[in-house]
Amino acid sequence: MTNIVLKPVLQTLIDLLVSEAKLQIGLRKDVESIRDDLEFIIGFVKVARGLKESEPTFNIWLNQVRDLACQIEDLLDDFLPELGCLRHHRNASVAWLLKLTQDGRHLLKRHNFATEIKNLKSKLADIRSRRETFNLGSNSSPSLSSTPSQRWYHVAQDDALRIGYDEIVGIEDRIDDLCTWLYRAEQSLSILAVHGGAGLGKTTLVRKVFERLKDDSFTSSVWVDVSKSQETDDLIRRLIYKFCKDGQEIVSELAKRGVHQTEDLKDHLLGCLQEKRYLIVFDNIWHIDQWKSIRYAIPNNRKGSRIILTTRLEHIAIQACEANDRPYSHQPLSHEHAWTLFCRKAFKSRSRDSCPSELKGIAESFVRRCSGVPLSIVAVAGSLSTKPRSYAEWLKVDTSFSFHLHNMNEIYLRNAREVLLLSYHDLDPEHEACLLYFSLFPIDSVVKCTKLLRIWIADGIVERAGRYTLEEAAEFYLKELIQRNIVVVCDRHLNGRPRTCRLHNLMHEIIIAKAKDQNFSRVFNEAAGESVDTSSKRIRRLLVMDSEDNIPKNCRLTHVRSCFLFGLQVFPKDSVSDLCSRFRLLKILDLEDAPIEGLFPKEILDLFHLRFLGMKNTKITSLPEKFGKKLRNLVSVNFKGTSISRLPNSMLKLPHLRHLLVYRRSKTFFGGKQGVVMLEGSMTLNNLQDLSCVDAGEGVGGIIKQLDTLTQLRRLGITNLKPEDGSLLCAAIAKMQYLQALHVTSSHSQEEIHIQIIHIPSTSTKMPPSPQPLRHLRRLHMQGVLKELPNWISSLVSLTKLKLGCSRLRIDPLEGLKGLEQLVELVLFQQAYDGEDLHFPFGGFKNLKKLDLLELLEMRTVTIEEGTMSSIEKIKFEGCNKLTVPSGIHHLTTLKEIRCIRMPDNFCDQIKNRDQEHFPDIITFG
């Protein structure tokens, strides 16, 4: 985490030295000295990472380093706009005049800057010498010593096992399922890899399976607890002790030899297991290399042997398994089972009805907070079992839960906290910072993944990796947190990409506390009982809930970089002014859903460093002409759902802008939303990744003529497209070789969209293929008259979602779409097809999961051949007044849901009477 603070400061110093070659000689040397010291500290912290728990003094030193880095960043951010205001004036006479009027103040500013740099240089030297004086980080190696968290893990693990034996709840069917799989007649070695988040009860589940199997059909069995830092040799020795006759003597003899000891150990283990039918459990594998190092010391002797491993990391479970193996995702308890476990621990009773009626409501709240995680349930219920059974006492725990979680006397909660923290401490600094960002979202909130990624990028947490964009790198960060079972996916797109996510509540509480300890962020919410620290610490990020009045007036907040406002009912204009004056160094400002009306608050224009501005669903009506000139550092802006109809010309020249999201929503607009007008002018948005949505404008071409300069676009939305714009749009799209999503809407339902031809080069020649436009396109939405399906659509090898509306297609489009092997969602709506028959051919649409047929007014029959749509899960029929029940629908054995909305009575009667036997529980009507 410390390096996440230091790296941006170091980069700013480097930029300063490069751009300001005329710095005074003494000042330049001081800046270079600070740069060199920071480079050393970054390297040292990277090597010594992991020691902060075992050396409290080292942790104090890290806090001092972070605080000083923040001071340096504050000074640089305060000084750099002075330089920037001169550099941004290209006109030499204007720059000279400005310099003449500001020269005295500018010189004073430089003098003060030089003085502060000297002070900071001296402080940094003190911090370096302090490390050497106290010999910090030199006494032990983090790879060889267990941390307190690791030691607590074994204590809590033993407690969990004792709980598990006599109070197994909700996993009996899972135990039966796994035992049945392991019992099967397969003679080859089989591996069961159980993965899931901290505290889900993986060890309890596998221990129960192990106890049932070990004496039944295996000649030898052993359970091995694996620690994060355990060496391969140690694991193999433990197996030899258990499996080999005279194992201790063998290990001692090999230790005397020393040379090639690891290979000798493996050879001996292979030999003694060769004739055995064995069962081995490796509990808590942390790294894939840890697994690989022991996997090939264990023979596949074709005697029906089995290996079970547990891990928190999904990718380890997947990589550990081969063709005949089974990765198994262990899920949280259902609410019913969670309630049963809670009652057993809180009230010492096996009855689900043991909860007193006056505590029922608050007890339900605690159970929901635990999110079905057994360790959390046991910890919370165990702690409550020591409290008087009164509503007032339990309410105290509820309103000050964070305090109880970190109270050392609360042994149940303390143990749970330490187990959960193991996952946190195993993260790289970048992933750690990404996880801490969840502290800026309210507990229980579901976070949209795209918003989260954009905030990470704007904050500078994400670094480019090779040829990957920042957005792709951010996706890798999120994927890592998900695979580690720390972040929970709430909803996925049909192609499997996460749409929304959250943290389990107990983990969320822990992350909020960690963020506060490391001065990463702070929550201001008096209504929820959050304490407000008015110390002089340099708070970097704020979550302000319910009211801006919760920001304490006596708290020094000039150094805040990120501010998130959530749940505000009122937000007067003078509050915006006050916020901007207090947080003048802001880089991230999220005002989504804030009750702001009318003109854009001009005070925001003074936030020179602003990189992320979220004003989604506010009632802003217009932007000032100076918007782009004043906020030149913007990376991401979101004005979705506002009343903004046009963008100022200055927004066409934002060099760092990556995401421009702005459109109006209304039922009166064709397609439900209307893009904004961008005036014609010189466009220098070279880094733009996302443009959604822009109005095609008046006259031939309009803004469309300039889109061909946006060659880095990943997402493009256009509304009000006219027929004469088609050729220009096709030419622009042909240059967008990275485009992943395209949304095109005509001006009204009768207007044609002329985008029939987009040149996609063939890759069938022997020459290396040239970059193809649309080869990355995953989502395509076209609303407007086409009459014929554009032939380039059938070449979209990456397409996963296709929506066609008002297309008035005269020929069945399914023949041209059947070969799109990645397609998982198909929507035909509002007379997309004017024909009477749709035919789903054999072998087509193999991966289609969702099909919507909406308001196809002329369609009478749908034919579904056997062998088509072999993965379909959901079908929706709406407003197709002439349609009869599809022929062959009973072939769709994977269907989970059929929805019928505003369909004729005879259709509903037929599908109920004829197909109820095939789909008894999945048909719904609306």
C-alpha cells in the first residue's frame, strides 16, 4: 500500500525535473535528492513487504513514510498549476502579459516552494536514518516467518473444526455429493479441488468428507495443513513420515546428504506410494507453484487413489484439475441455514425458533450482514451469546459493530477478523489499493464494475501492462480479486463478464477499518454512528453519506483527493461552493444522483487536478464554454441521465480524456435516449476509449466526419443518424480496429440506416492478416430501418450480444446469424423482422443463452430444429400478436425460463397445455 502512495509522487518529481529545466540549481538538487530517496524507499518497502505485522515499529515507520509522501504530493499539486497556467497559453503575447502581471506572486510562490522542498528533504533524510538506527525490516524474512495472522489462522481453524463436527448446518447434501464422486469406480488418480472465500467452511466440509472416506476404502490416508510459506521439502517429508515405513530414518539420512535432497525426497515418496490406494488432503494451498512442486511427487498408480485440496483462489483449483478431476466452488449458506446456525450459536439451542420475538428483527439484520458465511455467523452469534438478551444491548453491538470487530476482548470476532485478513495480506500493493476502494461505497451496496474500474484508473492505481490498455489492466485487477474469492460477483453479463460486485459485510467492515488505519479513506456518516476524527492527518478520500453537513467544519481537509457523496436529499448551490473551496486539490468527485439542478456549478471549474467527475442522474442542463479549458486533466466524465443537450467546443481538446458518457433519457426520444450535440471543430481526443452517446447533428456528416480520428475507441454510441451519414460512419468505423461496442439509432422508426458495407479484409491469404475493424466487437445495437441484414454482421467473430430494432428485415436473418459462435444474447424487437416465419436451423446458435422476440407484428411461426440453441436458458415473447407456439420448443432441454408478456390468449393457453409437461415450473405470464 505504501508504494501506491509513493509511486505517483516519484513520477510527478520526475516530470517536474524534465519539464522545468530552469529550476534554480539548489532547488533542482533538492528535488533530485528527494527523488533518489523515494526510489530507495520504494525498493526497500517492496523487499520488506509483509514485515509490518511482525514488527510494529516498522509499521509506524511506514505510516511516517506515507504521511511525508502525502506532504510532498500536496506541495507539488499546489505548485504545479502555477507553472501550468503559463504553459497552457500558446499565444506568446498573452503568456508574456500574464507573466508580467503575476511575476511578483509567481516568484514568491517559487521561493516558498524551494523552502518547503528543503524542509521535506530534511524530513525524508530523518526517516531514512531512523530506519537504519532502529534496524527496521532487517531482523527476519517475511518468506520464512509466520505472521500473527498466520498463527491466528491455525487457532481459528481448530475452533472451526470443533464447531463443524457437532453443528454441521446446510452442507449435508454437499458432503454426500462429494463422497459419491470420490467413491466412483474410476481407477486413475482423481483430484477434487474445493475453492471458496475465507470463512465459507471449506475445511469443515472437506474434513467431514475425509472422515467418512479414510477408513472405508483407502489403505493409507493423511491430512496436511499447508501454510503460505511452507517449503516443498517440508510437505514431502510429512508425507514420507506418514506413508513410508521407517520414514523418520529415511528423512534423517537424506538430510545428512544435503545434495539433491528435494529430488531424493520425491523419489522416496513415489516409491512408497506406488502400491498404495491413498487419500491425501492438502488444506489451504496458497500458490499454484506450491501445488505443482508436490503434484509430481505423487504417483498415478491406477489404484483408485484420490487427492483433495482446498484453496481460496479459484485459478489454483482450475489449474490443479485435469480431464477427470473436479474443481468445486463452495458457496455461502442459504438464508434458512444461516438462520439455523445463528440460533444454535447465539442461543445455544438446536431449535430454529429459539430466538425471542423482541430480538427477531435485529437478529435477522445480523444474519443478513453475515452474507451466509459460516465463520462470520459463528463469530457474530458467538459474540452476541455473551451479551444480555435484550434489544438495547444488541442494538449497541449493531450500531458500533466496527468497534466490536476490532475489540481485542471480543475473541469470536477477533478470530474471524484475523482469518479474513489472511486474504488481504496476501495481495500485491496494487490489488490491496483496489480492494481498499470498496471502503468508499456503503456497506450492503452493489457496485457497478465499469464505474469501479474508471475510478481506479483516474486515481492512478492502475498501471499499463505491455500492450494492454489501462481499462484491460483494471479488469485484470478486478478479476484477481474475484478469483481470490474476496470480491463477490452479484450479477454477470450473459457472456460471463461481471456487471456488479460487492464485499461480504464482515470483510467490508474490515476493509473500512484498514482504510482508516492506513489513512486511505474515511467515512463521514453521523446517522450511522461513525466517529469523526478531526486530527491533522492528511485524509485522502472521503465517503460522505446522507448529508454534506456530516463533513465536520473543524476538520482540516484541504488535502482530500477523492470525495464520494451518497444518499443526499438536498444539496444547495452554496454547498457545492463550500465543498470545492475546502477540497481544492480534488482528483475524483462523484456526485451521482445528487439533487443538483440547473447550470453546471462553476466552482467545480477551479478543481485544476480533477480527473474523474461523476454527475450521473443529476439535473444539470448545460456546461460552461470554459469547461475543457479549466479541467484539462479530466480522464473520465459521466453526465448520463442529465438534461445536457450540447457540449462546449473546449471538450474536444481534452488530451487525457478516456471516457465521455453523456446522454438524455426520455420516452419521447426514439430509442429512449438522445445523444448530445458536439459542435464541429478540431478534435484532439486521442486517448478516448468510450464515447456514449453523440448526436449525429445537422447537415451532411456533422460530427460524424471527425469520428475517424478516434481510432482508439472501444465503445461508440450515436443517435439521430441520417441516411446520408452512413458512408462517413462506415469509413470511420473501419479505422476503429479496437471497437468493442457499437450503438446506432436513427432519427425515427421509419429512417433508414445506411451502413450495409464496412470493409473487413479477408484473413484467408497466406500473408499475415492486417488489423481488422470490428474483429473485437462484442456488442451491437442497431435501431432503424435496414431492410437487409448487413453482410459484415456474419463476420463478427467476437460478437456476444446483438439487438436489432425497427430493422424491417424482409428475409429471415437467422441464416446469416447462425454461425456467430460467441453469440449469447439475441434480441429482435419492434418490427426488426417483417416476415412471417423464423427458422432456427440445426447446429446453429450453440452458445445462445437468451432470446427475446418482441413486437414482431407479422411473425406467425417459429421453427426450432433439434440440435439448435443447445445452451439456451431464457426466452421472452412479448407483443407478437399473430405468433403460435414455436414448433420444436420441447427440444430446448436447457431452458430455465419462458416469459410471455402481452401475448394472445390462445398462445398462452397452448403453451400452458401443450408444453407444461416439458417446462412445468419455468413459464411465467405478464
